[in-house]
Amino acid sequence: MSKLAIIGAAHGQLPLCLKAKEMGIETICFAWDDGAVCKDYVNKFYPISVLEKEKILSALYDFSDIFPH
């Protein structure tokens, strides 16, 4: 299965989330919870600031089998 990480969950990312869901792509999204309209359309949502690179990378290791553990 294809996987896609999406940084941000506001209205600008919504078309991407919807298209990925339509195509059967597993999605993970990172953003503040407040105003995160995409969180209901992705497979996994993390309420992490897009500026917290280390936390995002850590979550991606758990999400993807392509990253070495």
C-alpha cells in the first residue's frame, strides 16, 4: 500500500487528503489540532506543530516500513 505524509491540515491540504483517500493511499497528517480540517479524512492524525521536525520524524519511523528502525 502506498503511504503519504502530509504536513499541515488546513483547507489548503484538504484536496490532497481527499484525493489520497479516493486513491486508497494511507495518509498521516501533522498539524496543530485547532483548525485541522483534514484530521477527519486521514488515516492517522498527529497534533504536532509542523515546526517540530524531530517529533514528526519519529512518528514517520513508526508509520513507514521504508525507514530503518
